[in-house]
Amino acid sequence: MNDQLQDTKSFLQELSEQLYIYISQIAPSGLDWVFHIIVKLALLCAIFLIFDFIFKFIINNFFKFFHNQEKYPVIKSIYQSKVSNSLAHLIALLIIGGIHESIFSGALRNTSKFIVRSVNLGLVMIFAGMLYRGLTAFRNYFTIKQDFYKIMALNAISETMKILGIFIFSIVGICVIFGIKGTTIVGSLGAITAVLVLVFRDTILGFVTGIHVATSKNMKVGDWVSIPKYSIEGNISDISLLTTKITNFDKTVSTIPTYDLLTTEIKNLQVMSESNTRRIKKSIYFNINSFKFLTEEDIERLKDINLISEYLEGKSIELRKEKETLKHSDKIINGMQLTNIGVFRYYAQRYIENDPEVDQDGAMMVRQLDITPQGLPLEIYCFANDSKWEHFEQIQADIFDHLLVASKEFDLQVMQVSVKV
């Protein structure tokens, strides 16, 4: 191997000398050194591109043997992120660093210092590219596994490392170009540390938020969320270091700072979506003046309603037995009585329990809320068995359409508040 390298250096040195003689003959007097440098730099770049192409071809073809994503997910993710290209660049540049003295020999030996610094700068840039692509490879690996929580953590870590990497590699690059010590530059940054912290405030908060969200596993990309603070409801399409994108149901895209995921109330509705159920929680307001005790005639009339006929039959027997033991049994307020609002509440409960579009495994409840100036709210609380927005709205509307009309059978008045325009 060493013999081959020596032979290559000898060949390049001889080629360099021939070029030197030829350029000296054709170049204008006094400018021959400029032409020498330009031509030999072009030769050096050509050699770099040739070696780079050869090594890329070899390395990429080697990776193609492991194209099976299920068997070799790590190698596949490395190949997709083009880390192999950075590796080819690195090998080709190291070869250039080893042979440049053979090309820039003789009178051009003074340019060696420039070439060395250029090669070192190239190495810094290649290592920076390898870091960037390596982080992308990690992300691709967890994307293949569909581990969204780890993807979020990697997003926060990788984007922070990219920013720090730019900062560090910029310092190293300056040191390489100008030949100064890194401690000189870093030492001068001590005075502006507070300014840097202020500038990177959102970056630091975004990093902390990304780690928190990933470890707590309370949300991920694709989740259906609601943010009351911004009146936003939609699916998370992307969580980056600084911003989070949410695709709303009207196909618009909202962007919020990522650190808001840590400081703002967010409702994650994804569980509802995955269970294919959606909560119905809505009230009907009734006029209290329409409430009354049911007479025997009213009870007999309402027995024709199938959902409550057995209930009323049983209650009628109880009422008759109680009247037999009471004094002043002719007074309707004495003893246990049925009310139209109470019977309607039972009817509403039975109605949602028998509705095939209501989830029978979830909570089902019809309850009275606190009395308001608008009347008594009767709340329907249950879950529709379809979480799709359009289907949910139809199910909810069908329930309340029926109950609003059915309330007339019980002589109940639904409150309507007039608004002055």
C-alpha cells in the first residue's frame, strides 16, 4: 500500500514538473506563477472529485446490499440520510491532504500552507455535515419504527445540536483559517454570555419543551388537539425546536411557539379519535313556569309512549298504594307525585340508552344543572359512536331535534331568549 502511494506521489510530482515547464513557456511574463497556482488548484480539485466519485460509488453500492428496511433499519436510515457521501468526501479529502505537496512542489512550495489550511477547513465542514446527516439518520430510524415520542425528543436534541454545532464549527473554522487558538475566541465570548442566553431564549425553551413532551408522552405529531388560548383545534403536523404547526379542520395551518406546549392549556383529543367516540355535552333550557305535577289523566296519556310505559305503570301502582294510606289524598301536593320535567328526564335517559348511534359503553346521563335566569338547564351527557366531525354533528343534532319536539308531549316550554338588534 505504501509502495503504491509512493508511486502515485512520484507520478504526480513528475506531472507537476511537466505542467510547470509547459505553463512557464506559454504564460505571459511575470504572471506565470498565477497560472501555475490556478491550473494546479484545478488539478487538485479534479483529483478530489475523481476520488470522491469512486468512493461514493463503492460505498453506496455496498449499502445497497442492505436495502431491506425491515432487516437492516439502522443501515437503511444511514443510507437514506447520505452519511455515506460524507464518508466518501472525508476519504477523498484525506488523500488530497497526503498528495498536495507532490503537486505544489518546487517554486510553489510556499502555497502548501494555504492548501493545508484549506484541507483542514474542508475537514471541519465535512465533519459538520456528518453530524447533521447523522442526526437525520437517527430521526429516519425512529420514523421507520414510528416511535413519534422519540422523534420529538430527537427533534429537540438534533436542532439544538445543529445550532451549537454551527457555533462550534464556526469557531473551529476561524481558528483553522487564521491559525489562532480557540481559547482566544472563546475567552472573548464570556462578556456576551448574557446576550447569547437572551438571543437563544426560545431555542432553550423549545429544547426543554421537546424533551418534556417526549418523556411525558402526552402528545405527538398527528394528535388531534384543542388550544383554547388561541381558539385552535386540529392535528399537529410538525413539532420543531421553535415552532409547532397545527393543521386546522378548515385546512388552514396555525403556527404557535413550541414552548407554548409546556405553558399553555392544551386538550389532547386523540384518545377520543382512537376510540372513535366523541362526547356530547349540551343542555336544553326549560321554562320553570311550565313545570307541573302530572294528573292521572296525564299519566294515562303518557303511557302510550313505549320508552316510559312500564315506568309509568309501576309508578301508578306506587301512587295508588300511597294514596290509600294518606289523609287528604285528594290534595295533589300530598304524598309522592310525578312531575312532567321528571318524567321527561327519565324519557330522555331511556331515549339515549336506546339510540344505536350513542356509545353504550360510555357514560350516559341526563341531569339538571343550576337554575339560571334563562330557566332550568337539562344537560344531555353521552358519547357518540363516531368521532368524525360531520357524523358527530349529525348524531348530536338528531338527538336534540327529537328531544326538543318530544318535550311538547310533556307540556314543557323550551326557553327562547329574544335578542334586541
